[in-house]
Amino acid sequence: MKHLVIVRGGGELASGVIHALYRAGFHVLALEQASPTATRRRVAFSDAMYRGETTVERVTCYRAENLAEARKRLKKGQLVMLEDPEAHCVRELKPQILVDAIVCHKNLGTQWNMAEYTIALGPGFCAGRDVDVVVETMRGHNLGRLIYEGFSAREQDVWNATVGIDRNIEHLIFAPEAGRLDMLRSISLMVKRGEPIAHLHTPDGRIVELKATINGVLRGALHRGALVVKGEKIADIHPTMGQEECFTISDKARCVAGSVLEAILVWENRAGKRRFFHRD
């Protein structure tokens, strides 16, 4: 299909990219796993894998059951998500642009020759070797910077090298052990420190109570019934965020998305490509 962008991933940052590209006029196909683990589900298109469709800031994404359905929906100008975590469909669809937005700090198989132009978000990719360009995802002065040679910053390296910096993760809640999650509070509700927000049902029949670590808004949480492993992030509490902000794309996601769009336009101009960001 002409004028096609494939985005690997449908989490928070990926959804910012998908939203921006679709609104700019691109045909966009997002690839996800069967059971995504994004906690900021109200601003993640990956929720379409559970619901069949989901809307983020007035843009609706539809889950396709197979590649044939995905093609039909794309031809209608719809935003589409397909279960294909290993990106097998790329070989058949031959997209002009591929964006790896999984953001798991390692490369899960994306290569520069999978499309005419390849972009990746965050650590784990070498620009000029694995992909054409890498977008910096670490907050700070370089957030959104386009890297054409080498790697983006690894956050752990920055924390280790910076004297006196405090990696405060008190707002995040992790699974203390494996089990099935039963959320007691919904995203956007106010919670207080020490208040139970979830139960974790362990394989041996125990119920572990998970409590809020700080006062604030529950801005992200996994689906009720999700199967988690020990150490997996299950919830995110923000101490100052307004409830309405749980339903809007973050400043970081918008910045990264703008950089992806810039990278595409720069490539188009340099390559003398016909501008193709329109769904026709």
C-alpha cells in the first residue's frame, strides 16, 4: 500500500506518535501484542486489543482480526491496529516508513531495510546501523532530539553518572510477585497513601493487598484480570495531575511525536519524495 507508515507498539509514547501521524494525513497501521501492558490505557491505542476499538483525543483506532481486514480498513482511511508483535506483515505490506515505538530499551528485531525509512524511539538502537534515525526519549534538554549517528541516552547510565540525583519512583507500583490482578480503583480517581487500590491473586491461592504509595490521581493501571510477573509495573499515581489530564496525551509524547514527524519531512525533502501524507 502506498503512503503507509507502520508503527511497532501502541503504548503511551507510541500512541502520541500514531495520533500525530494520523492527524497529519498518513495511513497508519499499529502493531501490538495480544495482551498489551500499557498502564496509561486512557491515552494508549493499545487498548483496542482488548476493546476492539479505542479513542484517544477524538481519534479512533480499530483492531483488525487479520491482515485482510487491516487492508480494508486502511483503504477506508481508518486508523488500524493488528496483532503482530514480530512485525511479520512488514514484508508483505512494504511500508515506506517504519517506526519502532515499543520503547523497551532494546531492539526486538527492527532493521533498517524493513522500510525505505526507519525510525526508532529511545535506547537500544544505533542510528546509521539499525535504523536511519533515533529519537531521544529521556526527559531533559535533549528530549526529542533527532540522532543520525549513534545511540540515544540510557537513563540508567545518566542516573549512575549524576551525583546527588534521586531516582524517585515512589509514584509507581510494581507487582511484588506473580499473579492475577484485580484493580479496586479506576484510572482518574483520587487515592490516598495507604489506601488499597488492587488485589493480587497468587498462584498458591493467597490474596496480596496493594496500597497507594502516595496521595494523588491514579493516572495509569493495568486491566482488571491481567496476569503479571514479579516486578512488573501495574499502576502509576501522579501527585499533582488533574483528573482530566489522565485522558490527554502527555507533553513528552507530543514532543517525541513532533520529532518523528519532523524526521519524516526532513527525509522527504532530502530524498525529493512526493509528499504523501494524505489518505487517498
